[in-house]
Amino acid sequence: MDAQEESGMSAQMLLDPDPHGPAAAPPVSFDRDSAWVYFQGEMRRYRDCHLGPMTHALHYGTGCFEGIRAYWNDSQQQLYLFRVQEHYERLRQSTRILKIALPLGTDELTAVTTDLLGRNQFRSDVYIRPLAYKSTEDIGVRLHNLEDAFLIYAQPFGNYIEAAHGTRCMVSSWRRVDDNTAPARAKITGTYVNSALAKTEAYENGFDEAIVLGQDGHVCEGSAENLFMVRKGTLITPPVYDNILEGITRATVMQMWAEDLGLPVLERSIDRTELYVADEVLLCGTGAQLSPVVEIDHRPVGDGEIGPYSRQLQRLYSQLVRGQVEKYREWCLPVY
Ligand code: PMP
């Protein structure tokens, strides 16, 4: 994934607002050391959370995480958690695969998250990172006979992909992890080495993002985003059995496309060169939000500008996540 902290931000940070958002707050400073974190069953200051050097997850990637956003609505002076229950249900699925016991049910996790955001008094867009992990300090790669632990961290957060004029992508030379190797369906910390290899290869080659193919050569997704292409008014996306994360933004976009635009959606495998001839290509995720792709492998997508469907989806998405679309209000949980 997907976190700005991985790009080396310091404890005292100045964070940019999200330029896509109609009601984003001005840049906010964030004192990470003093921030509240849900850690080992209680609220603690970040500076008081400690992990031992031999923590299992640190060595073997035996953790599951989520990336959740909360959006600040300035006119309502309200912070909305977006589809938080779906994120915690996916975390539960990931932990089933990795044999990690979650200490709380989905409603309790939601309540703890709301409490955490309130305590931190966030008044800007926020990124929330729950992490369930094997915490035993021991040598030996395995999933059994290990203690489990859980934490939730949150911080103000702007754009994950900074590309106001559209995203430039390359098809990665790295292939996506396979379900029978390390399941892409689960958000497993260790599996994100696959994403990191692809992302950095793209970055070092001068692109914004990577598009990753599976072992069979079909398109899977971005390094931390699901992928859509538009051909003749149909929205097409790889199916869940093509080694993708079953994205929550993906589900949101599919519903908006079918119900609000009234157009057909197709889940089917996508060939690499279909991307070169698509009318529009779009990456989406909690971090990336909706990122239109304007170039792939030095070929313009469509006419090389952000397409009309992508603009329409971006506009609708930025309104609905801030609780401004009545029909989708149930996806937005008020914190205050
Ligand atoms: N694919 C991968 C590999 C991701 O890491 C993410 C980000 N969680 C996504 C897709 C998008 O998923 P979501 O919309 O649920 O954030």
C-alpha cells in the first residue's frame, strides 16, 4: 500500500489537503508522538507504543492491515468514516486466512475507531491504519503457536497519488502474487513486498504508478489500487479470481456506474493491450481514491487527457464520501 508515512514524513508534519475534495480543510500540522493510538487494548500516546525487535510480523510479514479513510465536511463541521464496517469485515477475512484472532467484533472495532478519531480531535481528512499481527518475539516462520496483537493508528492524510493532470503508468516487469502463493485477496503485510517492488520500479522509471499482470499475463491491478477500463460506455474490471484485492472503492465505483450513470459493468479478464486501446482507464482505492490514468507504457489513454466518465465519477465520489449524497449517507459514519 499505501501510506504516506512510508515516504518518510517526520513526527511534526505539515499535511496537504485533498485538492479533489470540495470541502477539504487547510493544511494541518500533526504531532505524531502525541497522537492517540489504540494499542494492546487501550488508548496510548504514539510515543508510549513499543514493539520488540523480534516481533514475529516484523521478520516474517505475518500481519493483516486495512486502510480506511475519514473525510472532513467543513460546512457540517463533521468527520465521516467511509464504509468502515466493510473495511473491518475485510480485515476479518484477511485474518481468517492468516490465522490471526481479532480481539473485537466489527461493531466494537468501529466504536473504537470513532473514539480514536474523536480523541485525536481530527478536523481534516484522515487515514486510519488497523493492523492485526503475530506479536510473539520468537524465531521460526509459521502461523501456529504465536500470540496475536492488534492496533489502530490514524493521521491526517491528503492525496496518495499526486497527479492532478492524470496518472502515468507502466506495466510492471513484476507479476502479481498468485492465490496459491500468497493470496492477493487478503491484505497481508508480507505480500506488500510485491506491491513495493512494482511501485518503486515504476517510480525509478519516471512513472507515477505500476500496473501489475498475473502469472497468466492478464491485468490484475495497480500496486495498491484496483483497475477499471472503459470501452464504448462499458466499465470493465478484472474479476475477483484474477488475483486482485476485493476493493471497497472498486465496489463503490461499480455501484455508482450502474446506478448513477445507468451504464453496464463487466467483470472479466483484461489483456494488456486492451489498456492501450481503452477509451479511459482508472485506478481506485482508499488511498488513491479515483485516479484517472492518462498514459500507459508511453501510449496516451484515449486522447491523453482525463476522460469525461472519470471526471464524472471523481466528482460524485468526492461528494458521497463527505456525506453529501443522501442515497449513500449510510456509508458515512459521523464521528462527532
Ligand atoms: N489493491 C490493492 C493491492 C490495495 O492495496 C488496495 C488498497 N487497499 C486496493 C486494491 C484498493 O482497495 P480499497 O478500495 O478497498 O482500498
